[in-house]
Amino acid sequence: MNTDTTGTLMNRRDFIKTSAGLTALAAAGPLAGLASAVAAEPPRSRKTAGIQVGAVSFVDEGTEKVLDILQERGAIDTVYLTAFTYGRGLAGRQIPGHPFPDHGAQETDEKFFHGGNYATPHLKFYRETVLKQTRAPDHGDLDIVATVLPAAKKRGMRVICSIEDAFRGDIPGVKEVLEVDLQGRRAGGLCLCHPEVRAFWTGLATDLCESYDIDGILFFNERNGPLLNALGASHSQSIASSRVTCFCEHHQRAAKERGIDFERARQGYQKLDQFIQAALKDQRPGDGYFVEFWRLLVEYPEIIAWDRLFDAAKHQVLAEVNAAVKRVRTGLQVGFHLEHVNSFNPIFRATRSYADLATKADFLKVVVYNNCGGERYANFIRNVGSTVFRDVPKEELLRFNNHLLNYGDEAKLEDLATAGLSPDYVFRETQRALAGVQGKCRILPGIDIGIPTGKNSRKASPEDTHAAVAAALKAGADGLILSRKYSEMQLANLAAAGRAVREAAK
């Protein structure tokens, strides 16, 4: 069931009829020739304010009501509309087990959340991929892009479709294109070297840009390469060194083209697995954990080469999506979500060149989530402090890492989750990104509002939100993207973000 702006129940048919202009602009064919009500790219002097929103929010609250709230409270001019994902980070209501915000339905959607393509797939764009049946069943025959687009355009708001590399295992054809782990087992992610996976992403982006008069694409891919996965060098993953990927035939072929020895790479990751498992059992090597780790890299340089192969495939997909979108219309914008680990992991930082990424995108959404950042940073320190840096007391490791990252005066490890990261962290990371791209693409920091955290971890407040937005804009950001999704956000926090945006514009 859906609710209108007064909270009364509506059936899906009534919802579609009352969503501004849907029947007139249903996705029946290419709309690329239509002129946008708003320029695809705002002037450099204009600080754009965007927000990520999933289909369920418009279904639950009504299209017009949601857009009213976004404009009036959040000073939003760009909707980053989730068009494709099977993940709950960008779609669905609040994550089960966490408090609902003060708007929208006050019950979980666990029973019907599925994910997929929330627009209407046009099969001609998916002829070269086995991933043909991805239509999201969550809201029946509702096409969320056709629903939201005309209502946003008449308000002068831009619409950029978000697409995320997050799948589930029961999708028709998906098992044929999954990664292969170190043990030869099928894994959970799509192989980015597989030609049919790359054809899917270019087909999806082309479909959305040709079939709807949108303003661009924001591509999400938060998957790390095998080295970081082996080390657990992130904030949200377990340490599973025996399940690193990908060792499929397509990666083998790509490795051969680059002169990488497949067998040596596999042997290196097997040795790394043995090192990690011994570390987790507190079995210290004679020369210590870091020396033994570095010795592995010296003996098997293929470990890093194989990790770089993953990154190359990931960035090649972004480049191909960018090229596909520009073939539809040159003014369309393409952005890349740069995950949080880029902020606090120096190993990951070394593999992500802002200068290089600036050649592949029109804008980068750089994650600088400061409220949940404390919890995430602490998890990262504890992970790497369990393996490579196991000999270093974790509090000392945190201080050392802070120096490496040019962090300011942040909380101690035991207090990080509760304290979060400071607005100064947002300022510094924004400036680092701006310096890195050297004006060749726009930097839009992702500001967290209401991202679920642990029971005793920091929660967003209006004061926190205002300070983070103000810090990003003061640092010189070209705008910002409120994250992760509207269905997690308290309205007071949204209003605080809007106040900071308006103050910066004076």
C-alpha cells in the first residue's frame, strides 16, 4: 500500500495517476531529443545541493510531497534517484532494527523489498548480456524515473539516476557472470572483467539516458580488490582471506594481456591466506607481522599486480559507462561514488588517483561521512591491527594512521564510535579531493544524515549536519550530496543541511 500527502491509503493505480504527468511521460521510447528544463551541468559558481532518494519514499509519501520537503527544507536542486540496485543502502525503507525517521511509513519493508531496476528496462539495450530480467518487483508496474522526472523538472530540479553494483544470487543469468574465489568457488559479486557484465552496465546507463530526459548517471561500486579484502582493510567487512576474488578465465585472460603470471598470483594469495589465518590465531612470525607481510609482497609482486587488475577493470567499467552516456548526449553528467575507505585507508588511497579519476567522470561523490565515520574508522583500525600491524598497540596505530592521513585532532580509539569524526575531517578531505582533481571535474562530498550505526555510536544531529555541510562548502566543494538515502533521515537534520546551503550562498 501507498500513502498520499495526507497519510490516507492509496492503491498503486491511484498513486500512478496522481504522480505528476506520469501517464503522459511513461517510458515508451527514447526521450533524449527533448530539451531539459534545467541545464545538464550547473555553472561552476553554483553550489549544487543533492540528495539520494529511493523509490519507496515517493511511493510511501507521494511524489509532490517529497519534492516539496526536499526543496523547502533541504534547499535541494538535484535528486539522485536510485534507479538500479539490489542493496538496501540506496533502496528500501530504514534498515531493519533501526529507528524510523519522522516521515514515511513506520514499518519495515522486509517482506517485499527485492531490488533491481526501478525504471522500465528496454530489452534492446541488453542483447549482449545474460542479465536481461532485472525489473524490480517491489512496487508492481511503477516506473520511478517516469514518475519523478516530470514533477522534478517542472520545479527546476535536476534528476540524476543512481546505479549500484549490488546484486543477489537468485537473478536469472547472474550465476554465469559471478566472480571465482581463490578456492575455485563462485563468489557473490559480478566479475568486472566479464564482457557480459560490462555490456550490462553500459546497456543500463544507455537505456536510462536514451529512454528518459534525465541529467546523468551516478555509478556506485564499493567493492575492493583482493589485497584489501584479504586483509579485511575496510570498515564493514570480515577478514576472509581464502575467499578473495577473482580468479576466473576472464581475469586470467586479462592478466596474460598485461604480462601477469596467473599461477604466481594465485600462489601469492595462497601464501597471504596462510599469513592472515596464522595472524588471527596469534601465531607471530619470527620477524614480526609487518616484516612477514612485506616479505610476501617482495617475493610475490603478483599480489599487488593482481589487486591492480581488479582496480583496472573497475575503472574501465566507469570509463565505458561515461563513453556510453556521452554518446547519447554530450551534456549528460557521469559521476563516480568514491567509497569511505578512500578516506581512512592509506593502502587504498595509494590505488586511487584523483587526477586519473577526473579524466573518467564529470563529478566525484567523495564520501566524507563524519557521524558514522568514527565507528567505521575504529573498525578499520581494529581490522588491520589484527593482521599486518598486529605488533602495534591499536591506540598507537590510530595515532600513526592519523599522521599518515593528515587528520587533525580526532578522538581516541575507545571514543571514536561515540564521538564520530569532526567537521575539520570533512574540510580536509574535501580540500584533498579538490587539490587532486585540479579543476578537471567537480567534487561533491557525500554528507551523512542518519546512516545507521551501532547502539552506542554517534547519531546525526542538526548541529552535526549543519557543521559538516558548512565545512564542505567552506573547503570549496562544488556542492554536496546528502546520503545515504532520504528514508533514513530525520527532517530536522535535512533542514539543518538546507540552512547551511542557503547561508553559504549569501
